Amino acid sequence: MADDVRTLSEALARDPQSLAFIPLGEALRRQGQLDHALKIVVRGLERHPHLADAHDLLARIHADRGESEQAFDEWDVVRRLAPGHAGAAKGMGFICFGQGRLTEAARYLEEALANAPEDRSIALALEMVRDSASGVGSLESGGDEFGGRRSAVGATTSASVSFSPTADRPTPIDPAPDSRLPTPDLNDPRFLFASTLIEDDQTALLLDRDGFVLAGAYFTADGDDLAQEIGAELNGVSDEATRATRHLGIGAWRSIIFEAEAATVAMAPTEHDGLVVLATGGSAPLGLTRRLLERCAAVARRWLGEAP
């Protein structure tokens, strides 16, 4: 990744009119250098204002920076420049979903699915929106089931993976009646792993290749679901792991386990570059964490309709 950045930077320096700013901006985004990526892409768009791919990249950078309104506006530009751009409609749908604008979310995701019917992550997202809408009684709800937080669409990660859960550890998936957490619903994708996890300080997520959360949750004690933010930070981890194992010549990777002060975090790949992420309490034995990861990965594969 560092070599790519250097090569692309040199190419752009030799020819400022070059379209190398697009892969360079993407490489910087994946490294987590969002400010640098933003400057590169904005400067490139000054020279090439009508490139849909550049506006799409700028939207994802804004999304990674938590700037949902700017991301939404850029994706709207993409849709005008390139009608039928599934990625733009998908991004707008996820932003609307994260803001509780379920009617709009469903409309954008339906548009995205019509233009990319093979993208299962869009179909799953649309199903999730419809399930959420039925849960609140109508698609006209303006509330936000996910604690009022906006989703971090797109994503970023650094080549050196770091994940350090803070004091906001996962709370029980089976909350007390007076808790502010949502009541578990086995048909709700957020509780996909509820029957698999065995302790209160365990939680799991299923991410697609772009860092979008397909299932699972990470609730704080205040009832906020941080899943989207965590998904955004972990986007690209599977790519980095694949690149590292290929470089070392040790075959395809099957799992990674990190021990941190507050928790042990384990990850396993799914088909199509997705990721299962499991967090357990810091005192959990590694053997138990490995077994739980295997069980969560099996649940995810069945849910995705993949081969066991």
C-alpha cells in the first residue's frame, strides 16, 4: 500500500492533469489519511469536475470523516453524472437509514438493487430497512432505532490494524426490562448472534467488503449502537490480511485474534471479502474466543446462504 501511494504520488507530480489522483485518494483513504485524501481529490476535481468516480470517492471520504451531509450531496452529484450508479444510491440509502429516514433509505436502496441485482449486501440492507420500518409501524417514521447515531458509510482502516475498545464494552444482548436497549427480536439482523454468544461482555458483527454492517450490534450502556462506526474503522482489514498472507506465502487466512487491554477481538473472513468480528472480555481464554469465532462464522455463513 505504501509503495502504491509513492508510485501514484510520483505519477501525479509528473502530470497534475493525470487521473492518478483517484487511485491515490483511494489508497490514502484506506490508510486512514483522510485529510490528505480529501485534499488530493478536491484538487483533482478542480481539474476534472465531471468525473463521477471522483465524486464517489469524495463522498466516501466525507462519510469516513463522519460528514454525512457532504457525503450525501456528493453521491447526489454522482447520480446526476452517472445515472444508474449503484454505489451512490447505496451510500445515500445507508446514510438515510442511519438517520432514521426509512422511506428515503428504502427508495435509494431499491434503486441501487435495481442497478446491481447481484450485490447481496444491498438486498440485505433493503431487507433490514423494511424490517426496521415494520418494527416501528410505518416507513414514515422519523425516529432512529439506532440511538440517534449516523452511520459511517464507506470506510477506512490503516495497514497496521488497531482496535482498542474503550470502557464502553458490549452490554448484554438480553437486557433488563427497564433498559434503554432495544428488546431482542430474533428476526432482527442486529441479534443474529444473540443465541451464539454466552457472556454479557461478548458481541459480534458481520460486515460486507465495504465495511457496511449487515448483522450484529455493539450496544453501549446508553443504548447507542456503535456497529456502523466500528464497521467503518475495520473496512479493508480483510484485504490487508489477504495481502500479508500472500506476501508471506502461507496460504489463505482463516482467522486473526488481537489481545487488547479491554477486550480480545477475533476476526474471520466470509465469502466476497466480508468479515465476522467477535469481541470478548479481556479475561476470556483464547481457546474460548476461537471456538466462539468459529460458531459466529458458521452462523454468518448460513445467514448469507454460503456453503458451510
